[in-house]
Amino acid sequence: MIEILQEDRFDFIADSDKLFIRAFDDEMTRLGYDYGNKIGDGYCWGKYMLIYRRSGVKSANVYARIYVRESSIVLRLFLNDIDKHRKFIENAPPHIKAVFTGEHGDCHHCHNQKDGTCRFRKTYTLDGRLIEKCNGVTFEFHQPDVEKLGDYIALFTEFFPQKKSSRVLV
């Protein structure tokens, strides 16, 4: 990761963002996930993107992404079954909880429905409040901070607990 981020094409990335990317990558590697040693096009999400999948499996499931934009980075976690993790989220630090309860990503019922159900809507209850989010922009941490990395990883492992057989020893 250090060598890749030193490429000229990444000169625009702030040192603090590079530090976060390296630290996050180290943690994800430790947990058994990787970005395939490729920082690809960001398409509509940013200039570049790192896509984290489980290491050593053929599944194309995406667990996290880092969007590299012109002026900042965004960490996005791909989380499901929010209600199963209600207690954890309700007791999480404000910068974690806000991603689930804030207005960013609120569903505006765009009528993208099939059989009366939107397949892109995430619906869950926190603090007794029904929340509906649009799956296209959910669970994004804008300008993630390396000092909060432990909180992001705690959230990640809450949703994707490590199994003894899948731990990667470093």
C-alpha cells in the first residue's frame, strides 16, 4: 500500500488521508480482507476507489470501499440486518451512530419499487424511531479520521465477526 500511494497519480491525496488508508488497509488485512492490490477508477463515487473483499475466496461480495475524491476520502461499509445490531449502534460513539440516524442517505421514496417494495431501501429501528435509508449512499463516513479507526473497525467486526478458522495471522 505504501508503494502504491507514492505513485504520482495519488499526489493530490492529503497525507492524513494516506495515513488513514494505510491504517485501514492494515486492519482489514489483519481481519482477512483485501483490496486486491488495485486502486481502480472511482466512477461516480470519486476519482479512485479501493474495494475490500474477503481474502482468498471467489465471492464477489464487497464489504467496504474507500472513495478517493479530489479533496477528501470517504469510507463506506456495506452493512445489512441493522436491527440485529441495534444495541451496538444505539451505544456507539456519536460519529458512528450519526451515520445510521442522520439525514444523509434518507430514503425519499423515489418509487423505484417492484411489487410495492423498494429493493434499494434499508429499513431499521433505532432509539424507537423507524429509519429508511437509500442503499446507494448508506453507511458512509466522510473524512474518516485515523484516530477513530478503532471505532470503524469495531463497527465492522460487529457486523462481520471473526471466526477462528478465518483469522489471518500476520
